[in-house]
Amino acid sequence: MIHRIPFDRVNWTSSLFLTITFFTAVIGTPIYFIKFGVDPFLIAMAVVYFILTGMSITLGYHRLFAHRAFKAKAPVKLGTLIFGACAFEDSALDWSSDHRQHHKHVDQEEDPYDISKGFFWAHMGWIFFKLYPRPLANVADLKKDPLVMWQHRWHRQIGMLAGIVLPTLIGLFWSGPVGALGGFLIAGVARVVAVQHCTFLINSLCHTMGRRPYDSRTSARDSFLMAIFTFGEGYHNYHHSFQHDYRNGVKVWQWDPTKWAIWIFSKLGLASELRRVPDEKILLAELRETQRQAELKLAALEASRATGAAETAAWDAAWEKIQQMADQVGKNYADLEAAATEGVRVSRKVLARWKAEATEYLENLTALDELQPQPA
């Protein structure tokens, strides 16, 4: 198999960086803890760095620059560009170009991290073959931003100074050479690896496992677990359905610190023009997906009914109820579609009722499927 690898297309700089930092983190950090113990200060510094760099990717690289989901003042832009560089995930310009290409061609050959090429390819394999210079034709808007272009020219130096050298120096001032080594390993290298692989898992795991409540035609999936480690980015099916919304966790109970940070910045006058999808359109997508799933289940159930495999009184009664519910959900969908088209607002109470009826409809379909007599 090794002879099939196109070594002439390998980006050796990126490949060596990803490999060396990974093994340095997973081998060097445990050895450091065993030899010198756990220093709460160094752990706290690593956590702070993880939050700053991680949210600079989610809030800055992703929602601000790649999707233009809101506008931000210079302090927010500069902060996310500096700490985003500390994640060593390329410049904001390069990152946004790749991500816009991903959304435009998701699950297709042109998708840079196409999941159909395998979990490892989507996770990080594609980076091994990411060669420069590249056209960057889809980020003309970002090329007009002097801060973005400044970071594009100097992101490696910024990342090295602010993301590796600075925590090393802080560790040195804290507890001498041992602290410097700890700052380098824990808040520097191990933190970089953790942030990178959390980002990579959105491209791999969130296109493999999870729910698809908004659109099952895409591989993107919602994962609460990944939302925890990526500051709200795990609600990926929603994001692919409504990519320009500044929120990913659109439900009140969903974990999305990036959304909350953007909202706080807006209240402080540091962010504006927050883009959000109307509740009607969100529910319309959910009802559309409910109908899509229901049609698949109904087709299977009708096939069973046609063969006479489901002829029981309980099943027939449940089938009749399903037909009534299908009509109601279909009517709700038509009413909501008309309201969304005409720009008419629907009350939250009505939206909640329609959502509850759609949920009950799917639950009854599942229950009906379980009522089918099993083959002897």
C-alpha cells in the first residue's frame, strides 16, 4: 500500500509538524508529570490557552471570517487572529477558504475534507496533501481586510511567539527551568494538539456519528459531546442547514459558549449585525426532515401491510391514527411554509405545538413499526 502514496504531493512541513507535536504531547507530557508532578498553575495556564485559542477558531476563524455571521470591531478581530494563529491551523484566510469550499461541495470530490474518503482523511489526512500557494479565489472579501492579510503573512511567527514562546517564558518566571519545560509541553504543545484534534473531530466525527434533525441528505451530524469540547461547534447538522447563523446551538438548552460570547460582545458594542435564522424557517426544516423520515418508514410499513404480515387489530388501529397524524403534520408544514414565504411571524406557542405534533408523529411511527408481527 505504501507505494500508492503520492509522496510528490505530500506537504512535509505540515505532516512533520502534526506528527512531531502529537508524539511530543502524548509521550513528553506524561513523562513530565511523572518526573515533576502536576503544577496547578501550569494546568490553569493550559486551560486558559485552550479556551482562548479554541474560541478564536470557533468565534473568529469560523463564524466571523468564514461565514460572516456577524461583524466585529478591531479588538475582537485582532484578538481572534492572534490566538487563532496559536492553534496552528493555518491563517484565517486559508482556513476560511477551505471551509467555504467544504460547505459548497460537502460530501463531494471538491470537498477538502470529504468524509466519503474515510474518517482519517476527513480528520487530518487531507492536511498532509495541502500544498501552497493556493488560488484562494473564494475569499475576496477577506483579502480586503488589512488585519486578516497581516495575520496571513505572519501567522506562523505569531503562533510561535504567542502560542509556544510566551507560555514557556511564563513557566520560566513561575518556577524556573522546570516551569519553562512545563509551559512549553502543557500550555504549548499539548494544548495545540488538543485544540487541533477537537477541530479535526468536527470534520470527521460530526460527519460520521450523531443526529440529523434538520437534513439527512448531508453527512453532517449534531453531537452534544463534541459541542462540549468545541465551544458549541458540535451542532453540525444545524450548521450545515443554516451556515450563516451566528448560533450553532440554536435551542435554549444547547451548549454553545461561542454564541453567548458573540451576544455579549454585541451588548458591549464590539459586535453587530448578528445573523440569525427565523424560528419559522428552523421548524420548517425540522418538519421537512420529519416528513422525509416518515415517508421512508411509511413505505416500509405499507409494504408489510401489502403482504399481509401486519394484519392485527392493534396494528390496524395504530395505522389509522398514523394516517390522521400524517395529514395534520402535512397541514402544519403547508401553513408554516406559506407563513415563511410571506414573512408572517408565527407565535412561539403555535410553533411549539407543531413541533410537538411532529415529534409525536415520528414516535408513533416507531411504535407502529414495533407492533409488526415478527416472522416465525
